[in-house]
Amino acid sequence: MTKDKTGRLHVTVRSGRKRKLSSKLWLERQLNDPYVVRAKREGFRSRAAYKLKEIDDKYKLLKPGMAVVDLGAAPGGWSQIAAAKVGAVDRKGRVVAIDLLEMAEIPGVIFAQLDFLDDEAPEKLRAMLGGGADLVMSDMAANTTGHRKTDQLRIVGLVETAAAFACEVLKPGGAFLAKVFQSGAEAELLAQLKRDFTTIRHVKPAASRQDSSERYLLATGFRGQQRP
């Protein structure tokens, strides 16, 4: 353990025979990430919680009494923030989290292990919400192959599908927030969002690593009618 230029302690992970260099670098970055350390200290399940918190602090998306859908929610950092902001624990608001993976219980959050791509998913979600959603949010990322163009298409395709799903369950005036990665493949996605929402913004919270192309699309003012 050493100190970096700012005087903070820096953990160095030793290389082992069974540990790949990429794994070593990832582990070292995690151990030295101030947001990871802070999340553990403050009881959040992931550093991603601070990304949503920072976006909400700026744009005031989450309000008491709202109905929120968290797509690809596991391990639950975003659901934790949403539940606290909308008053889900006190049953003022409601948060429904869905994921293909299991997720440990979060107070105030209704969890369903299902695929949002299933034809019956929107109907099931509206039943759990007791109506439409005010916000659909997604911090999902598609599995990568290492081939840049293929990965860009996968990432954008996932967001396009999530946006189409949001239009199935959002109330008029609702919002959609999703993670994307900066690329040249977003034109069709942006056109789709501009048709369905009044305002589109690109957002990069401070909790997103500066060396990452990760950013978020925030679409507000859903124009459509909740579909039957």
C-alpha cells in the first residue's frame, strides 16, 4: 500500500499465476475507487447509486409518491436511491425492480425476476405498480465481445428496446433514463426518443469514471398515451 500524488492511500494488487492482468487492473481500480469505498461505508450496494443521486440532485426526477421502474436492477443501488426518494418504505410511492438475476430484498422495493423483453412483462409491471410509471430507468449494459462496432450496436440496441418498453408503461409526462456509451451509432435511438419525448439530454455524472465513454440519456415529457 502506497500513497498517490494527492496523499491518499493506494492499494496495489500483486499479480498471481491464476490472475489475468485485466482482472488485476479491475480489482486494483475497485479497491482504490473512492465511490466504491463510500458505497460500502454508507450501505449502498454499488457505486452506481451515486450516479443516480447526482442526476436526481440536478434534474429532480424522483419525487414522493412517484411510481418507478428499475430495469436490470441487480444488485440494487439505483433501487435503494429511488425507494428513499419516492417514499416507497412508507408506501407513499412505489418502486418495481426487475432483473434476470436474483436480487436481495430492499425495503419498499417490489422485485420480480423476469425478462423485460417478454411479451407479458409490461402488463405484469403495470399490475405490480397499480397503474403506469412516472419514471423508467435503466443502468443496464449489454455483454461485450471485444469487437468495437458489434459492442456499440449491442449497447444501443439494448437502450432502444428499453425505450420501447418504457413507452408501454409510462404515464403521459413521464421520464426515461438509460445508460449509453458515446459512439456514432445513436442517431436512430435519438430520433426514436425525440418522437416520444419533449426533451432529450446527455448527462455524465461525476460518479461516472472520467476515462469511460459511459454517459446517460435523459428523456423527459413523454408525449404518448399509456398503451392498452
